[in-house]
Amino acid sequence: GLAAPQSQPAPVVDEPLGARYSLGLTLWHLGHQAERIRQFHEYLRGRKLSPEKLLPAARLKPPAAMQRLLLEPELLPADQLNGWQVEGDYVTSGATDMGPTLSLPLRVPRAGTYRLWVQFAGRPDARAVTFLKIYRAGREAAGPICQPDEIYAEPPEQAGPAWHDLIVDLPAGDYVLKLGHVTRWWHGPGAYDQRRIDCLYLTEELWAKPPTTEARQALRQSARPAGIQWSVTAPLQPTDRATWRWWQVRPLSWEDSAANPRLFALSRAFWQGLVNELAAKEYSEEQVPDYRAPERQVVFHDTWNLVANPVRARRQIKALQGDVSRKPLGYHSVWHDVASNIAGLSPEAKYDPAGPYAGYGGWYRDQGALVASYGTGTGTVATEVPVATPGRYAVWVRSNPTNLSYTAPWFGTVSVAGKEQFRYSHEGKIPSIWMKMGEVVVARPGKVKVAFTLDGAGAGETYRRIYTLFLVDDLTMTPQGTIQPPWTMERYRQRAAQAGAGPRDKMLLWLSNDPYRRLSQEVWADHTTGTVSWPERPVKGTTRVKELLVPGEGSRAVQVGIRNLTDRPLTLNVQAGPLEGKAGRFPGAVTWRVQGFIPYGPDRQAWTPFFLLRRPFVKVPPLNIAGVWLTVKSRGVPAGTYTARVRFTGQGLPAHVVTLKVRVSAVKPAPRTPILIDGWTQPHEGEAYRRDFAEHGMNVWPGEMSKAEMRRWGIRLLRLPVGSAEDLVRYKALGLDYSDWICPILDEPGGKTEEELKPFLDEARRIKALDPKVRLCFNPSEAATLSTFQILAPLCDFWVPYSLHVFGSHWDNPKKWEIYRPKPWMWYTTPCLWDKTAGDPGIRQAPVQPGNCVGVAFFALNYPWRDQWDTAYEHIADASTMGAVLSRHGPVATVIWEQLGEAAQAAQLAMCVRERLGVKTFDEVKDPAHQHLIREGTLEELIRWLEEHQP
């Protein structure tokens, strides 16, 4: 039967978007694409279903008439064209990437789902990409009501008038439709064409073709226009009533699931069949399909929690399923991390000459590897590899890809029971990162000793780096990369027992010590890898407790890892209870999200948890893991102690409970002079994204904003260009003074002479001539030298050098410091190249920088380049997503975005410590304990110190 309508708002369920509104493959998209709706109808007919069997009778009563709305933009008054031109029946704009935006008024007399058609003039050999954005009139600051779409992004089949269409849900009311230029980077080849828009047509007849020229003329003659709009109600013809009924049956999205469970189940099955069909396709990573192809559309695979296109998801699932073999392997192997299995290994190669490790010499540990410097060296270290099954084993060693081009010699001696079996020389430019050292015979269970020696090996052209030993009794096997051989079920159960699981347990649930140490779906990930796949210590029972100290008006994250110990998916319902304490009860202060794993390269190991998605449940894949992200927010919560409980329940599973013991401090991360944090770009358009931007600690805005708006959003600095004196007049009219903004001069000067820097110098002098009080900013690039700084210094008021000029005493840096440190300065980094796995880009370091350091910048917060959800195939390497991404329900956070927010809290608390000490710069802090606190203090340590040192 049919479920009753929901009495409460449907829960938000996050799903990926496509590169534009009319692209995408989620359930919601299928219900807003005419061709997919037609396919769904055929799917239902094939199951002998009809509208009458799926919708209540009240939903199938046809209206007497249908809305038809026609907009003729060429009728706009001349003063509203904003740079567009009228040419006959068309409004036109140039064949350029940049250009003006045209705003069209629209009144929707009746709420409903409309098919919106846009007629444009096109050519089969050209494109003129034009955006279409829809806003509620008078509420443009809230942002578009839906994702922007693109017109003429693909050439029409023939020259002349062509139509683009989309299906939109529109409440009754007034709207503003905006048409504007899109920079054509990824849309395909062809000539640049002029933008020529004839008309826009909206109708409730979702099935109908666009109106002909004659039909539009008849519509115009049937009613008087209101401005540029004709609105008519056309009788629904008896012959169209059955069609109308069918078009009320459309694939349902998650928000409608409870209102009609049966139709939602059919919609899910239809969607899954389509996804499975697309997943079966193949393509090579050298010839990736066009971003508009159906198989390129990104979906959420809710069993494996993958955010990827169906083909990439299917390949990754197959790889992960192969990591645990359900059958005996037919060979025995040992994967042995070298550095973590050598006692006393120093991270600095400093050993007591009289101590037990004096013989280690030049060997040390760095970033998980056994390392020795280039050149000649001395020293020997050894590790012992446990081998449980006798036999003849090949001994393989994994070193660094740099050794493919540069020599890094050492000797390896392999022995068993005190007897040397062979000696290996790691010399020359090796052909592979995995080298076979030799073969060893193990007569009985025991240990194979492998010693690494520098003495006499010769000079190295680069650092020696040794990561792994791999012993295998299949002498034909060659290891690949860092992918371990499959585990057996026996080994999997042994590992589960080591993690605290009992023989009947179906799952393990644990809380990470550090929420920003990423989870891994690779079964072998452990303390030797950068990611983790098992609890860091054994866990017992079904209750977990986490104590949190949260700053006032702040937030903290808790990462929950869940490992499935069975060979079938587990479905868990998650209920996050309120924060409760003497000061009150605060529903919504604790939220939960599912970690979505994404690809960021072609390799099976180039996957990481990235998107944090609101979902109706979380599934844990067979013999694998899932991650749940808990967030505790103290905004609006008084200082005090609280408790919250998060319950994880599933069929046939005991309930697991995470108890959060939270203390909210009265201390807030709000110094009088906060560190400036500049992500270089704006967030997505709309107040929800701007609010999210502010809540994550960002306080530099690249664009215009009034002084009142700066106060509202906590913005401390604007970056503004000065093209003319009119700009300066406008900035003053916004209430800005010179301390509120800086003027960047072009970008990344790197020249070494005045001639090479002439464009920068000319631009700076031009602006100073307009107003000498304008604060000019230069951001010297990686290529800049001391002379770059010296030449620019007389004109520079605010420095933002690349990080190379900030850290380390090479490259004449001390002399550069003398130039820029006395003035306000920040530095910038470029984590855009590794944004999917990035961490804090330097925010926490800013309070301890010398001189007049006022903050840090990074590139870039929001630099999407086509489609932020399609992480596997960025259009350019510099594309960057470190903030929230666009979705139908507002900002969807990423793991790095949450990490930036917590780093900002810690940095601002460190600034509060500086202010309590009465210093303006870190140079004035002399007490080593205070230096340590400001430099490395945890959030808890900073808060407690500030609580103990009230002003």
C-alpha cells in the first residue's frame, strides 16, 4: 500500500552532481531528464504497472489547463540589456569567453514541475557556451535555486535555430533568469560563435516538443504580455490526459522515499539497472570518454561508499574484493616493513657511540622508510623476518623510484639460524623499485635475518630508501607497487582477533585517535602506512567513549571506523542524539555523515575518503570498512559539560553506542587580531556557502564587499583590483578604508631585472598615481630571486611570497627576510596539486612566523574546472577542491575542509595566547614553554592555558 505523506521534512541525502544541471545520473537526475523518464515508463510497462497502481487517485486527477509561459528577451528595455544587443528576434553577445550577463524577469503563476526550453541560433562546427542561472527575485544573494546549466555547449546538428531543455521544479512567484558567458575550456573543439538567444519557453507539458514558430506566434496573439512575458493556460486535451497521468510517474529521489516506498523501490531498481549496464562498459585510462557520456557520470555506490563513475567503481570493487581470498592461495609469503622492525632506529641518525646502536652509523628512519644519505657512508642495521612455513623463498626488496635514475648503493646480507645464505649488492640504476635479492632456504619455522650495510658499497647519487621486504615461496611471483598479495580468510580472522574481535562478532567499531588520519579500504593498511584500516588498539564490547574539549562557537570531529567481519554487506542505521547537560538540551549539535571514497588517479591505490555525505544509512562492505564522521558543534551552546550518544543498529547486530563526553569552553577562537586565512578563491555562490566559508575560519575575501558585510561574515581583508579611479570611488562608497583591502599586482612575479618585471612595475606605478594610499601586494613566485624582492620592495606594502622564500636558509632567503618581514606579510602554498590528500596548508604555523606575519594563503579553496565531483579526471592538474562542493542541499564538506576549520581554530587560539602575553609578534615570546604552546599546542592545551590565564 501507499505510505501516508510525511509529517516532517524529508531527511537530506547528498548525491553527486554532474558538470551542469542537465547532466548527472542520480535518482534525482533521472526524475528531471525527459529521456530517462520515458525509459522509466517503458520499464514500468514491462512490469505490467500503470500510474493507477503507483499513485493515489488524487494525484492522477488531470488539471483543466496547463501553464505555458513565453519570454522574448529582445523586448527588454535598452537600459536593461547590460551590454547585450538586439538583432531582430534575438538578443546577442560576443563570441568571447568573458562578457556581460543578461537578467530576465519571470513570473511563475502556479507551482509545479516545468520543462524549460531555450531557443538559440547555432552552427554544427561551433560553440558559444552560455550559462543559465535561476534566482528567486529579491533573493539573489541566496544564490541560484538549482545548479547552473549550460546552453550551446555542444554544436547543433544543423545551422539555425536549436533548442536546449531542462526540467525544473518552480514554486509560484517571481524569478530572475540570468544568461552569461562561460569560459570554453573543456567543452570541445570548434569555432567560437556569437551568442544568439531567441526565446525561453516554460510548460507543464513535460512530454511535449518545443513550440514551433507558428505556435509561439499564436501564443503571443492569444494574450497580452506583461513586459517580456506571455502567460497562457491551455486546456488539457482529452487525448493528452493519459499522457499527463504517466508523466506524473517519475523516478523518485531520496527525499520522496517515505511518501511512496513502492515507487521509490521501483525507481531504485531502475536506477541500479542503468548503473549496472553502464558499469559493464570498458574504456582505457588513455582514452577516457567525454565528460558528458553516461558512463562518466558520478554516482554514490552505497555498499562500498564510493563516489565515482560506474566503470571506475566496478573496477575498484573488483580489486578490493580480491584482497581477501576465499580459497587457499597455493603459496606462502611474508610482507615485512623494514623501518618499523629495527629497534632503536633514530629519525636523525644520532646514536650513542657507547650504546647498543652505535653500529647503525648513517642509517635512520624517515617517513616510514629506512634511509641513508647520498655519498659514501658506514653502518649496518638488521631486521628479522618471521617465516612460519619451511620452504625456499625468493627475497625481494622495495626501494624508491628515484633509484631508477640515480644510484643509491648498499649491501644486503641474508642469513638463517646464524648462517649466511647469500649477499646482495644494490648497485647501479636499478630497473625496478622491486629487486630480487636472492633465494633463501628456511628449514624450519623461524626468522630470516636481513642486514643492510653501507660500508664499502660506494658513493650514492641520491638518498638510499628501503621500505619493504617480501618473501614468497612461489619463485615465479613478482611483487607490484605497494599492493600486498591477498590475505586468506584465516589471516583475516587472525587480524580481527588481534583487533579485539570475538569469534562470533560480525563487526568492529572504533574511534580514531586522530580523525584526520585517513581510513583505507585496503585490508593491510596499518601503523606502517599513511592510512589505517584496523583499530589502532584492540577494542572489546559494543560501547565506545570519546572525551572532547570544544571551544566556544567551535567544532570538533570524531572519526568512527567500522570493519565488516562477514562476507555480506552490513546495513547500519545511525541515530545521533542531542547534547544534553545542565545548561540544556541541544538537538542537532551532533551530526553524522558517511565518508565517501573517491579516486584521484588511475591506480587502484589512488583512492581516499574525501566527501562527507548525509545519507539515510551506512553500509559496510563485505570484509571491508566504512567510515562515519561525527561533528560536534558548540555554536549556540553555553559553556558546560554535556553528553551525547550516537547509536549504530542493524538487523542481527547488537547495538553499538558511541558516548561523547563533551565540555564546551567559554574560550572562543576569536583574538582581537586574527590570523588571516586566504583560500584565494570565493566559495560557491549563495549565502549557505558564504556562511559555511565563515564557519570554517576563512576571513579573506577575493572580491567586493561592503564594510557592513565584512562585519557580518567575519571578513578581515579584501583583495580588490584597481582598474580605474571609478573603482576607488566605489570602494569608498562601500564604507571601506585602506586597511580593509589590498590590491594584488598581476600574479607571481619572478623576473630578475627591471625589464623582466616591467609589467608589474608599470601596473603598480599606475595605481599609486591614482591613489598613493592604496596598499599594493606582490606574491613573488617560486622562480623569484633576491633581486625580484629588491626591485619590487619600494612599491610593495603587503608581501605574499611563495613558501620557498619563507622556510629554509637557502636561496638568499635571509636577505629576502630582511626585505619582507618588517612589512605585513603572508606566504602561499599550492596544495591544488595534491588537494585530495592534502592536510593543513600552514594555517597552524602562521602564529609562530617571525616579523610582521599576518597570515597564510593557499591555492585554492574552490577552483573546480568543470566538475568537482568527478575527482578521477580533473581537467587540469591545478584544479582544486579544498572547501565545500556544490550540491542540491547546500555545502557538502570534504575531509580537508573540516581539517582546515579545526586548524583555523587552533591558530586563532594560539593568537589569543599571544595577546594574553601582551606581544605583537612571535619574536617577542621568550619563554620556551610559551613558544612550544603557541607553536605545537593542541586545541585542548591552548584552551586550558587560556582558561587558566584569564585577562
